[in-house]
Amino acid sequence: MAHQHGGTADLDWSAMLDALARADEIEADVTAQIAGWLLTGPERVIYDVGCGAGGMTAALSAAAPDARLVAVDGEPALLAATRRHTGVETVLADLGTELPIPPASADLIWASGVLHHLPDQQSVVTDLATRLAPGGRLALGEGGLQSRSLPWDLGIGEPGLEIRLDAAHDRWFTRMRRDLGGALPMAYGWSTALRHAGLVDVTARSFLIDLPAPLGPGESEYVIGRLRSLLERDGLEDLVSAEDRDILRRLTDPEDAVHRSVRSDLYLLAARTVYVGRRPDA
Ligand SMILES: C[S@@+](CC[C@H](N)C(=O)[O-])C[C@H]1O[C@@H](n2cnc3c(N)ncnc32)[C@H](O)[C@@H]1O
């Protein structure tokens, strides 16, 4: 099934298996809440498109054990991990060029954190909508709020490091999209994208990830790992000042005094937004 969304190989997803799996563990409660909210009972055919390490695949499988659940991704290592811990059917596909879902067949399609990596987001949303059975729903996990984990004043450097890191992330994201071959702008929000795809009853709901300080050891490791992964990001030197990069390095070094002074104040606060639209009944 070839389509003209245009392919993409923007990031090394296999290298992100551990990080995605850790995020799935941390977000398991929220993922279960989202699955519970999305599933209304009669879903028989469900797709998790861009499944990553399979956190939502597992939640959907637990909440709808009798449905046929298919996980789709472009990265074999992530599909293997998803298969290992959920046992569901998996399909390898580059969603930039193909959608391995038969027309008018799915009761629920879930796509989280994947569409913004594809050059023509609207055309994929529109194409996904055609794969819904009448009355079926397309749910997009996109947007929400960036995580917060640090006190505003770290006692070193200028206060507000995380806000500057958010701004850097925003510029990185803009570059990432610009560098996707054939990227088209989508100058409106996901609700409008769902409406443009002919879907009705479009709505959105946000879910809070709220882990207060003090974090447990695994949670702290996760938060520190996320900050550390920022340091490894391509082109960080152009986006974050040398002083802030140095503080970030010290924050993520367990032997450093800055790390030790902040560790018991680390927290995790974030919001995940889910946009949903329904294909009209025939
Ligand atoms: C940020 S992860 C999101 C994973 C998961 N859905 C979640 O919300 O945690 C993006 C996923 O999209 C997949 N992906 C990115 N571009 C893709 C493409 N062109 N075709 C298929 N999968 C793609 C990646 O392999 C990765 O699993």
C-alpha cells in the first residue's frame, strides 16, 4: 500500500528503546486511564500506530482482551519489544509511505507521538480516518505540556533553567521538522486536523502525570536520564548556553554537589493530551 506522505528517518528510534520503555513504566497509570477513557466496549479491531516500546499497546490489550489488537511501527527493535511484553500482532511499516490498515476496518486507531515525525501530518490523519469503520474513532496523543522536574532556583546559574530548556526544545523541534524531507506545515491544531479528515464529535482531554518530590530511586533515575538525554541532543551547543550546559552536566552527575543538593526536590509534572474524532456512521 504505497502513499505519498514521504518517508522519514529523522531519529535513531532503536537507540531509544530503553528510554521509551522507562517512560512507559513511569506513565503506566496515565496510559491505563487513557485506555479506559478511550474504550467504550464494542471495539473489536484496534491499532496502535507508532507503538514505540508498547506501553499503550499493553494498556489497550489489558482493557480490551477480546479485541484484535495490532501494533505498527517502523522500528523492528521496538516492535520486537512490544511483541515480547504484550504478545500482540505487530506490523513493520514506514508510516511516511504506507498504512498497513485495510480501509473501513478499525474501531479504534491510537497514534501517539508519531505523527509529528511525519512530513505531511494532515495527509496521514486523513488517510488514517479512511481506515476507520463507520463509527470508529481516531485518537491522537499529541501536544500536552512539557515536563517540569526541577526547582526554579537551583542555587547556581540563572534561575529558570527548565524554561530555557523548553525554549531550546522548541527550537530543536522546529529544526527537526524543517529537516524532514518534504515536510509540510500544518498551521492549525490537531482538532482541526481531525475535522479536516471528515471526523465528527471531535474532542480532547488531558491527563496529568503528577509524581511529587521526593521521587523514588527509579523515578529519579528516569528524570535524570531525561535531562541527560538533552545533553546528547544534536546541535545543543547552538540552543543552550555553555553555562546552562555545564549546570545540566552537573545536575545529571550523581557525584556532583549540584546533583546532590537538588535530588530530593526532583519531581515530575506533565500533561498528555489526547485528541479524538469519530467517523460518521454510514
Ligand atoms: C516518540 S515515539 C512514541 C511511541 C509511543 N507511541 C508513545 O507514545 O510513547 C515515536 C514512535 O514512532 C515511530 N516512528 C517514527 N517515524 C516513523 C515512521 N516513519 N514510520 C513508522 N514508525 C515511525 C518510532 O519508531 C517510535 O516508535
